[in-house]
Amino acid sequence: QVQLRESGGGLVQAGGSLRLSCVASGKIFSTGAVDWYHTMDWYRQAPGKQRELVASSTSGGDTNYADSVKGRFTFSRDDAKHSVYLQMNSLKPEDTAVYYCNVDRIPLDQYGTTWSGWGQGTQVTVSS
């Protein structure tokens, strides 16, 4: 049906930047309108820790960030490409984690069928 694929992770020194991408592909019912998802979230999970919400954005454009990343991370999207991004600046070693995108309700048809799910994750490692 639909797949989410993250990319853009890697190894970076503290203070550096990375831009993560999350592309949705498959049977997406889209007329080119903005609402190709209900909400799109970025999560991260560090070794031995619970998965935590980093950024959450609605189709209407309201975005919230975890306190730990406010002012450093920025969510953006390209609706024509069914893609969302997470620009990460001023990275810190504590940002090291696997980053996942998660979508709520991508429309699959005109009858209201939707898909929600996760990508496979991309590793971000920040060295001190």
C-alpha cells in the first residue's frame, strides 16, 4: 500500500547539521491538495531509551517540537513529492539516535480508506 522511507542520517560532529528526509510512496490518493496526511511526526530512539517524539506537524501546518530540539530542528514538507524533512542544526551528542517518521492517515482512495505507519528509521550519530 504505502511505504515511508527515511534517509539522510549519518555521522556528524557536534555543532554540525543534517537534513533527514521521509518520502511516502505507493497508493496515495492525492489530488495535489495539501492534505495528503493528517499528521506527520518525527520520532527518535536512542540505545536503551524509549522512543520519543521530536516533532509533530499537522496537514494544516501546525508544528510542535520537543523542548530538547526547539530552535535547532525544523520540520518542512514538499507536498508535490509526498515528502517531509527534518533539518537538524547545532547537533549535540545527545541527539544520537535512530530517527523515524510516522504518519497518521494517508488517504488511499475516495472512500476514506487510510494508512498509518512507520518508516524503517535512519541512524544519526553525533560525535563530541
